[in-house]
Amino acid sequence: HNFAVIPNGLEPGSVDLPSEVERKAARGALGLGENDIGVLSVGTVCERKRQVDLIEAIARLHEDLFKSRDVRFFIIGDRDNEYSGRMHKVMETLSQERRERLTVLPETPDVVSFYHACDIFVLTSGMESYPRVILEAMSAGLAILTTPVNGVVEQVREGINADYFPVGDIRQLTARLTALIQDRQRRESYRTASPVVLRGLTDHEEMGASYARLFYEAALASVPDA
């Protein structure tokens, strides 16, 4: 009956806020122009993370949304499993134009360039603990659109750097995504706020100190009474 909760801390230098030069180079590598919008989802493709919800939202976005801007979607974390097979079948139902706007890539340790290039981070998970990907997205200065599950609500600040939508609610996901794509001022405000919100959370040094303190207490508890 002795529990401790230690929030994850992002190690320094793992995903930094990009400079203008770094961001421009990263966007160029992905084919994003100055006024284009990159929407990113990072995480192992699986039932728990519900990436299909994002694809279904892409299908529902109004055509007018794409007329004045190029919106590109990136799902990073694909792997060979049953859910991935279902996801790819849903992708096949997209129109050719929308299918060309969606890039799905396998799991890779090299995700920093995607964080640096994109504008909006989407988390569709039905369950999480205290996800590292949210910390990484905030560190890179992305606006967050997420389900309000578990530890996520301890990470982001609704209306400051993030918007919520209920798990599995494709209509709300589509509406909130549309709003962030259309409202440049809101999107940029969230992007600016994300690194600030992150600084208010447990950092890597604090996390390490908490673990050290816990181990020390555990060691003391194991010492027999004199």
C-alpha cells in the first residue's frame, strides 16, 4: 500500500524548439511550403492509439479547407499488425487527392524532423499514461489536439496550447482540427505557448531526483530494526 507517481521528464536535447533555419529545412524536406500546414501523429499504430479516427476525420474535412492552403498529414509509427491492416483499408477509401496528402511511415527513432516541420500534433488515443509524444510535441512548439485521457490532462492546458475532443468522436475531432487549420492566430498562439507549458512540468532532472529519493526510501525500509 505504498505507491508513488513520478511524471516523465523529457531529457534535454532530445527534441528542441527548432530555429527558423531548422524549421524551414525540415519543412522543405517534407515538401511543405511557407503557408502549408503539417498535421502530425506519432505513436505505435495500434487499437489503443486509434489512428483510424484521424483518417476518418481527414475524409470528413470540408473541401474548402484545402483550396487556399496545402494541408499534409503524417502518421509515424506503423507496424505489421491487425490494426494496421484495418487502418490501411480505411485509407483506401479516401479520395485520391486526400490519400496523396497522407503519409504513413513505420516506427523510426528519427522523428525530430517531423516535429520540427509540422504545426499541429494530434493524439487520438483511448488510453495513455503520461505520453512522451505530447512532451516532445510541446518541446518542438506544436499546437496540440488530443483526447483528455489519463495523464494527458496533466500535461497540456486546454485553451492555452491544446484543444480536447472526446475519444472516438470523429465529428468533434473533425471540427476541432478544422478550427486549428483555419484559425492561424489560434494555432500560432498554441504553438508559442507549448514550450512554456512544458517548462511548468517535471523536467528530466526532477524526474531523476524523484526516482533516487524513492530508491533511497526503499533501501531504508529494507534495513532491519537495530
